[in-house]
Amino acid sequence: MDLQRRTDQQWFLGLVGSYGGSTYMLTGVDSDLNLGITGTSTTQGAAVVQETGTGATSQQWNLS
């Protein structure tokens, strides 16, 4: 299998806020769902899920 063509493991990064920011929403290329944390948990080891995009802070990621 050619891993370069697998869209189920690819993500769009959508900038949240200002142009110079570092917070993004990650949306699956295949699923069109956002990457989020179950139940908006802040506990280390909380489950990461794909869910309908709502713009919630549990779906926002800081990249550095």
C-alpha cells in the first residue's frame, strides 16, 4: 500500500483567530471531522476522537 496516497491519515489545518496565531483546528481529509478530546477533558491521557466540528476549545490545538 502506498502510504503517500492514504487520505485517512491526512489532516487539514485551519488557523483559529489572527493570521499570526498558532492555534488550529485539525480536520480529517477523509472524514471531514475535527480532532477533539473526549468530554473536553484536560487530564493527561484523555481519549482523542474525531467529531463534528463545533469550534469548541477541546477541538483547538496549539502547534509550536
